[in-house]
Amino acid sequence: MRADDKRARDSEVRTEDLEPYIALRYIARLFKVLAILLLIILLGEIAAGLIKDGVASFMTLLIEGMRLFVVACLLWAGGDITILLIDAGHDLRVARILLGRINAAMHEKAEREKK
């Protein structure tokens, strides 16, 4: 282990080894912000419909509200799936790094046994 290595054990993965998925994190945040904006638009549309037409606009508002709500939920789920992809990418990277270290250790052991 090098002197500047901040790992407690040799088997741990350094933070620098995990490539940050900055663009994917921004996309996840964007999806969630858009979902919140759609819910705010939904509330505004309901208020405007009730003020303008009263109870007569109830069915139209219900249908439009359900559409906006479903799209907002899909956007929120898209943000969560993006975060899940980031975590899966980190797990895959850690597995590859540790497998590479195991492979290097096995080769070193084989070289020492030859001598």
C-alpha cells in the first residue's frame, strides 16, 4: 500500500477508483424537479378550473389531473431508476477492481512459487 493511500485495509476500494456519474445524477435531479413542477402545475390547473367553471369542470379536471399525476410519477420513478443505475455502476466497478487485485495477487504468488 502506498503512503498516500487512505484505505484502512488493502481490500478496500479507494474513493478515487469510483468514477462519479455526475451527468446521471443531474438527470435524476432533473426528473424529480420536473415531477414536482408537474404537481405544482396540476394544483394550479385545478384551482383555475374550479374558479372559472366551478363544479361543472370536475370531470375534465379529474381526467387531466390523473394524466399529469401519472406523468409526474413516471418522471419521479425515472429519477429513482437513474440513481439505481448509478449504484449498480459503482458495484460493478468495485467488483472489477477487486477481481483485478485478486488476479494480480495470484500472479505474484505464482511468480514467487516459481523462484
